[in-house]
Amino acid sequence: MDTSGTLDEALLRLHHWGPERLGRLTNHAPMAVEALASHGQGRSVHRWLDTYADKLEEFPPGLEAVTAENWRGALGDPRRAADWIGHFGHEIAEQPWREVLTRWWPRLLPGMYGGSTHPVIRVGHAVRTLLAGEPTGPRLAELAHGLGYWAARHRPVADLEPLPGADSAAAALDAVPPLAVREGGFPDRLGRVRGLPVWAASVSDPDAARRRLAELVRAATHRYATHGHGDATMLVHAATAPNAVLRTLPALPRRLWVPSLRAAWTASAAVTAMYAPHTPVVYTAPGTLGPEEVFERALAHGDEHVIKLTDTALDVGDDRALAAALRSVELSEPLR
């Protein structure tokens, strides 16, 4: 983790900008700069931000304060992003951040599918930073921004038909039926997901839930190498969304770990249904590279999704995960 203050400087810079642009595209910069700082690339943070700057949009205006009385009516209203961010900013200023996270996690978890799963990913990056070092003002504010974005984009997925699954996460992902109609963006496609394979449904022990979640992250990351060509950008989230949940578990009470596994599986499987190709390909990584070399290639490429997938691949830590990161470099358009 960067200890030079560069990450805090970058977050202060970014909190003047909104969580989205054009009303639908996520601001990935807070997540990407946290990944850079976490992997010792603090010196590159501001340079990367300068290149990404044309994808930033002004912070949106507020409409009405979110309160303990009206929050349910504001949940899932993207027009209320500033109101929600302000609400969490006040809560985190007055209470320990873990208490705020614990109170809101079960409220927000059913709607982690809104915003193409980016809000929970942003929260996962913020929590990793807070667990790794001092809870500085910018880092606490980043958690407020992430939670506020999640609340504004909250979208539940319900009434899914349980389909035949498999014992392993990898086999269960293979069993996900692809959508017949692949038109439209994430919200349109998500609305067409009617059923997903059952996986890990009998898990009731928190430690088992954590192990299964790590298994899911590993399987989804590995799978990107052979299936990423289905959609080089969107399939990243099949791995990064559950990894965000996995990163957050240490900050949560154990009673929340099992429902977290359930929600993470639904997210990963739904993304797989919406974007995975019908036919995988064989992929062989170009040579044997270590984690630092792979991350340097991701940074040189610059695309925010490549950086985030590589960050997750380094968490997984094996050769197949690193190959998936290199595959994302090959498939994605570099940041210009």
C-alpha cells in the first residue's frame, strides 16, 4: 500500500467529480488509483489520472437530504447520488466506519447488480485501503462515495429460477446458460436473466463461505483467459465483483459472510450469462512473467478494466490468473 500520501491526494482530487458520466458510465478512477497504490505504483497515479481526466464529469447537484425516515424511497434512484454520498459522509464522520458498513451492507447487498456491479467494486477497493492503513479523511470519504453510489444505483435481482448446478465454482460457471438475446447494455441484459445454476447453496458456515468465495474469484479469473473474448470489458466484472465482496469480509461480522457469498455468486453468474461467448478458446500466455511484470504491463496499457482485473489476478496469485491478466491486455483497447 502506498504510504507517501499520493493516494490521498488522488482521492481528494477525484472527490470533486461525480461517480458517473453521461448518466450511465462509471467513473473508474478511484478504483484504478487504489489498485496502483496498492501495488507500489504510487508514482504513476497522477500521470494516469491526467490521461483519464477527459472521462470525468462534474459532481452532480443534490436534490434532497437522505434521512433515517426517507432513505427507502431514495434507494435505487440515480438522481440522488449526491444526496446519498452526503448522507454517508455524515454517518462516517459521526460513527466508526465499520459500524456504518455493517449497518448498510445487508441493506445494499440485494442491489449489488446496479451500476454494472461497479458500486460494490468501488466499496471493495475503499475497504481494502482502510484495512491496510490509517483511516485518513480522503479514504473515509472514498468509502462514503462508494456506498452512496451503491445506494443510488441499487438494483435487486429476484425470482430467479434455480437451474442444475455443479459442485465446483468453475463447473457451475460452465453450467450458466448464455442469454439468447445479447442486445442492449447491462440493465437490459440483466432484466433477461431468468435463471442461474445453483452453487454453494448448502453453505451455512462463515469460514466455508469465505473459502467458497475465494474459489469463485479464482474460477472467474481463470475463465477470463478462455472466455474474455466474449466481451473484454464486461466479463472482467465476473471476477472483480466477487473479489470486492471477498475483500470486504474481514471488515464485516461473520453473520454477513454467507449472504455475501450468495449475492456474489449471483453477480458473477449473471455477468457470465449476459456476456460469455458460446465457445471458449485455448489461450497460452506469452512467456512466464512474474506478478510485478504483469502489473507493469497492465499499467503501461492503461485501461481501467485491465488494471482492475490484473489487481484481482494478483490476489489470486497463480499462473493461470496472471495469464488471464495478460489476456485482458491483448483484448482491450489501451487508454489514450
